[in-house]
Amino acid sequence: MSVTALSPGGVLGVASQINPQAKTDSQVSVPQVSQDAHKTVAASRSDTVTISPQAVKLAERKAAVAKEDAKKAEQDQAAQSAQFAGVAQKTVAQKSAEQAYAIVSAI
């Protein structure tokens, strides 16, 4: 007994076309199945995207929070830089005072 290989025509074929003695509940033809498949592909292709108002509001809130966080980080960095500058100035002032004391002490 030989077994025939599967082919696309055999897989997409209607049972009555493959086996004329078979009885089917539905009488769908192969061209109809093919048309339905192409309609599904065509319907899934779209150039537009719909964004809900809630999604827009959520994105705006996230952007605002990110902007506030960036601003706060910038302010913290500026404050830290100012603090380091103040320490550096104290160090220069202390060195100047030590030099002045050394000069006065030597006299």
C-alpha cells in the first residue's frame, strides 16, 4: 500500500475533493477559504494607531515626573558643587591664615 505525500493542495482541499466518498457537514470550497485567509491578512494591515486618552494622560504624567526628577537632580548637583566650592574656599582661607600666622609668629 502506498502513502501519498502531503501537499498544500491536499491540506487546503475540501474533504469531498480529496475523498469523493466522504461526506462533510460544511460545503466550503477551497477558493472561499483562500479568500477568507487573504481578508484576514488585509484586515490586519493598518497604517494607523489609536491611542486612548488615558494612555496620553499617563504618558504626560510620566514625562512630567521625569522632568521634575531631572530638575531635582540638577538642583542637588548644583548644591553639592556649591558645597564643594565652599569647602575649597575655606581651605584656601585657612592656608592664607596659616601663612599669615607663620609670618607674624616669625617676627
